[in-house]
Amino acid sequence: MAANLAAMRLSARVDYALRAAAELASVADGTTGRGRPVTAEQIARAQEIPPKFLESILLQLRRGGIVHAQRGPEGGYWLARPASEISLAEVIRVIDGPLAHIRGQRPEQLGYHGAARALQDVWIALRASERQILELVTIADVASGTLPSRVNELAADPRAWS
């Protein structure tokens, strides 16, 4: 299941990673980002994420510096930094790489000609627009349910829902 954001497609891995990070933020101390370690099983259950799939996502998040992990009976995962310092864009990049690709290429690498030349500028503007929102919203915003006013304004527009 992939979320579709306008022309942007988010993979199930990204969706699950964002949900897992929000779950960790909900138990984290706002200053340090560290809360009690939460097991992958607890996260999977709370967010209805397939456990085996979540394990590989948490490994990517650990390697990408988003979460820390501890093994053992008192082990689990916690955010590596305060949730207010982790943007959605950062999580997406760790899981899926750069934000906007057209046919697997960065928009500035595409070679459009003639009447289609302006498409390159459209794709670059689309990427810039996505970045503005995804860099603005943090995991803390999601976990608290208090999104930046710009995001609320955009989401309140009925055209955004179709």
C-alpha cells in the first residue's frame, strides 16, 4: 500500500518508517529525544505494521542516524535526536533516497526539448514544493498532531483531497 501525495508517491516503507518514528516520538523526552526503549513488536502492534518488514525499516533508520537501538531484555529503539529536529524529508531520504525523481532520474538531469522543455522547470518546482512541506514538518509535529499552519491551510483546501 503506497500513499499518493499529488504526483509524489511514497512507498509503504516510507509510510511505515514515518509511523514508527512518530510512535517513538510519542514516548520520547522532548529535550533529548530519548524515551524508554520501545521494542519493534510494540511499534508494529501500535501502528499495525508487519513485524518482519518493520525490523528491516528500523535497521535502515538506525543506519541513517534516525534511531538508536539496544539489544537485550531492556532493549528496543528510541529516536537518536529530539523529534522536533527530525523532518519528514530526512526520514524519506534515509528510506527511499532523494525526494523527487522522474523515471528514476533527478529532474535537473532530464533533457527535454522543444515544446516539452518547460516540463523540467515544472518537475523542479514540484520537488521544491514537496521539500518545503516535508522539511517544515517534523516527527514531533506528527506525533503531537499539531502541524504547522501552512500545512493545515493546504490540507483544508477541498481541492487537496481530490
